[in-house]
Amino acid sequence: MKAAVGDRIIVQATLPGAARRDGEIVGLHHPDGSPPWDVRWSDNDRVTEYFPGPDALIHHYHHASEDAAATLPPHPHLFVD
């Protein structure tokens, strides 16, 4: 499971009556986006280091700048005589 800063994590409740938690990934410990991550939880605004389990889902945040970069033409090659 990989994540990026700004992605949303949802941890499903595994016990009856337990609450589902969600938060925003605010920090990475590895450049490839692998766990653990620093997560700011929406229920208490605390940031904790989190290792996801099988009950965790990632909603990847889509950056508008990625769309803009994908539509730009390639850089022209410069030739010097």
C-alpha cells in the first residue's frame, strides 16, 4: 500500500459498536510512499505515526497540477552549432 501527502485514509471499525476513523496523511517516512505515515486524525486533530492494517483504505488525493503537467507539450530540444 502506497500513499502521498494529502491522501485520505479510512480505517474501518473491526468490532461491533466501534467507530470508523479517517484522517489525512501529512507526512511520509519513505520516499516511495510506503508505511508508516504520519496521519492527522479528523476526530481529534492529533498527528500519529500509523502502520495500516487490512482494515485501512486509501483515497488518493488528485492534484490539479498533475493534470496541467500531463497536458503540457514536451520541452523543445535545443541544438547548439
